[in-house]
Amino acid sequence: MLSKSNKALKNICAVFLVMSLMVLSFIPAFAEAEPMPLSEENVVEYPTIEGTIYPEQRIGDYLTITGGKVTTDGTENGTVISGSWEFIDPNYAPELLGSMDKRSDIRFVPDDSDLYSSFEILNTPNARYTVSAPTMEIDGTMPTVDIVSNTQLRLAKELNGVKLKNAITGVEINEEYTFSWKTPLKKPTQSGYYMVTIRVMGYLELKTYVYVRVDGDQSEPPIKEFPTVEPITYREGLKASDLTIHSNVSSGSIELVNPDQELRGGNNTIEMVWKPDDAEQESIPIDLFVNVEKAPVSFIDENGEAYVPEIPLTLGTWNLNSLKTKLESLKANCGTFKIGFINIVGIKLAYQWSDFTLENEEEYTATAQLEPQNTNYANTAVQFKIVAVKKLVTPRISWYIDKDELIIDGLNYNDQPFGTFKVYANGELIESTKDGVKYLTRFSWRPAKSGTYTFKAEYTPAENDKVAIENNVIEQDVTGSLKW
């Protein structure tokens, strides 16, 4: 039999065992850490959508998402989270009609899904893409028009044999079309080629030629393929004869009426003529409409060569209008121009013509929109550089002799330097200045013996100086007799 003490001990052990089991039963298992939740608030820079897409094409096949910046706290200084962007529905295909400016449904997927969660942004205006209107083309033979001699073209209301197709997909276009004449008041007296603009809702306009038959002429158009012109950019002295023109005719030839016709940047009308092999046949006039690409604007040097100018600006605060004035004083290949806008990489502007501050000596890449007054040139975003430099100054030291003592007040100009200067008397360093005397520190010195002294100060710049000293050695005529 157990004694009372043994029974008590046994009861205590039983209670302890039960409590231990209870304690153990309440110890939670260590759970795996959940990934840090992210949302649109973590986006510092939205991505951009690149590529060209037409209606009925899937966005995942033709568009890519690039760029963007996501950080842990949604600020520029936060830890950048590496990852990629994707379309939530890459199989979405925009329709032909409706808004061509589309918002995106996108998803950010972090590279490390254990640390960070993915998140979606729906219908965001910050990542847009544009659906390009499809082009169309004539499917088959060139349309014709029947008209009475000496009648204005605008009175012809119908095109014969018009068949259109989607130039991207090749699918026939069955929607109704309208058309207008390039020269509606012209009165043809013989059969020839004239331009029309055909329009179908949802497609880009089609500018094409039709063969106008006069007074019942039923002859087949002799030109199988209408003349085309290789792209060309405007230059001084550009003429019609400089164009490379391709044509395909069953007989005869196509020639320029005036090869010396001067061309301008933009739209030009060039007179051409189809000349038959048979001299008894009449020639057929052709108005060829040529778009000459306007020349880009560039800054030019004294030799007329394009270059990227460097604009030196001293450290401090500047207004973009003053920078604009400096740029407009430069030479450009277009002659006179105006500045439309200025962007400086690495500098955020409160508004277009606001002030900006240059704090460090460095080089900034910038672009300016040059808007030429010469219409042969196109508005062009032209690159230039801003070189931030310290203001170059010639220092002065206020020093004088007072009661047989040399008094130095320091460098004297508005932009305070942070460096030091040493002082020499008759070419020998004054011992008390060997470690440098701070700017604007009042310094006095008495010689060991009487005599005549010539003084020189040598300035040592500091890294945080906002000015540059033109000459670090400062010598002034301060010769004086100091008596001990």
C-alpha cells in the first residue's frame, strides 16, 4: 500500500503530466511565412505597351509590355521588386469599330513568388495601346468612271468596278463606301487618270486613281499599275527628276512633263503623261500626287554639319525660358525656329516652363522640340546636352594693415566657398595658416620682426564649392611696413 505521501506524490505527477500534455497541445506549429501582398499602390512607374495591332488581332500575339517599376513601399527609394508584366487575357482581340484608344487589364508577376504576391490592375488608363485602323486596297482592276467631255468631275457620282479588300488580312470589304475627287472642278476633254479618296468606316482612307472615260470611250486603260514613287526626304533643290518612279504599262511610256519642277516638303502634284507607241493616238495626262517627307531639323555647326550642342550652365537654379533663349540662339539647318518644349533626363519639372536646379557637376541629356518656320522641315525632337559647371570667379581677399598688424577677412564674393587658404609673407608660409584658414575667418598676423612684407594667399577649393576659382593663387599689392 502506498503511504499518504506516496499517494500525494503520485497525484502531483499525474497532474503535472496532464498539464504538460495540455501545454504541449497548445503549442502552435510554425506556419510558413505568407508572401508580402502587393497592389497598384506599389507601382512607381507604369509599364508601357509596345507594338502595332489591328482589329481582330489578339493582343498577346502583337503587343508586348515593357518597363515599369514596383517597389516594396511604392516610392522611388523603396526596394525594387523584380518581375514581369502580362496581359490578363492575351486572347482578347479588339473589334473593328469603337474606340481605338484602349486601356489594359494587366498583371504583375514577381520573380520570387514566395516573397511577394502577384497583383492585377484592371482597365488602367496608365498603360494604353492604340488599335491601328486597317488599310484597304483595290482588289482587282482599276475602277473607271464615265463622263461627258468638259464636265466637272464632281458631277460623277459613281465608280465602276470597285472591289475593296482589307490590306492586312486580305478579306473582302462589303461595307458601303463613299468617295471624293482630288480635283473636283477639273473638266476632262479626253480620257485620263484622276485621283479619288475612298472611305469606309473603320478603315484608313484609300487614295487611288481611277480611269475617267470621256464621251463613251470604251478603251482599256493602258496602265496596268499606276506609277509609284519611292519614299524621299526633302532637301534643298529637290526636283521632280530626282524621284524614282516605277510604272507598268502594256504599251507606250510614262514621262514627266516638267523634270525641273521644284518639290517642297509635304504634298506635291507632278504632271506626267502617258505617251502611246502609235503617234496617231492621243497622249493621256496623269496627275501624280507625291508626298515628300519633310526633313528633320538638326542643330548645325559653323561648317553646316549636324552636331549635338553642349550648353554650359552654372550650378544653381535656372528657368527653362532662359535655357530656351540660349537654344534659339543656335544655328539649325531649317533657319529660324521656335522651341516647343524641353525635357531634361533626370530632372522633374513642376510644369513645362518651371525652374529647375543643378546641384552637381555633371552632364544631362536633354531634348528640345524644334518647330521650324520653314514648312519644308518637320517639327523635330532634337537632342542636346546640359553641362553643369561651377561658376568661375576671380576671388578677392580683403586684407589690410591696422596698427602694425595684418588683417585678412577672406575671399570676398557672393557665392560662398567652403575651402581654405594659406598665406605667405615674402614667399614664406605663415605657420599659423599651414592647415588652412577658412573663408570669412578673420585672421591676423604680426611679424617676428619689423620690416617690409609682400603677401600672397593660395586658395584650396572644397569638394562642395559651388564656384570654381579662376586662379587659386591671389596676389595683391599689399606691401606694408609692419613694426614689432
